[in-house]
Amino acid sequence: MHDTIEQRLRGALAVDHLDIVLDGNRCSIAIASDDFEGLNPVRRQQLVYQHIGDFISSGEIHAVTINAMTAAQWLERDS
């Protein structure tokens, strides 16, 4: 499932950074993409959910945490 999620997100968004952690049926995604520029946090999460929604509806993923930011925000977080 990890590889499928990664392929879907990289295929749909201009991904600068991507971390996916699966722990049972829980998923944590940290993603940086300039596609998120100008979007509010809810819209950013919706873009990610679009590509993993079938895992959620099937029950394969029960809980999802998404940290979606632009590439600039990703670089700033370590400053």
C-alpha cells in the first residue's frame, strides 16, 4: 500500500518531499508540493484525500494524518 500511495501522489502532484508512514491501518503523510501554493489547509488535505480515498472507504486505512505544505514551507520548518 505504501508504494501505491507514493505512486499516486507523485503522479498527481509536483511533489518536492514525501514521507509516508503506515502503522497498521493508520497512515501519516507529510507532503511538500508547490501545487498547494495559495490553498488553505483543508483544500490541501482534500487534494491528498482524492488519491487515497479508496483505501479509506475500503477500511484499509482507518485514520489519516496529513501535513501538506509548499516546498518553501517545508524548508522553513527546519529554520
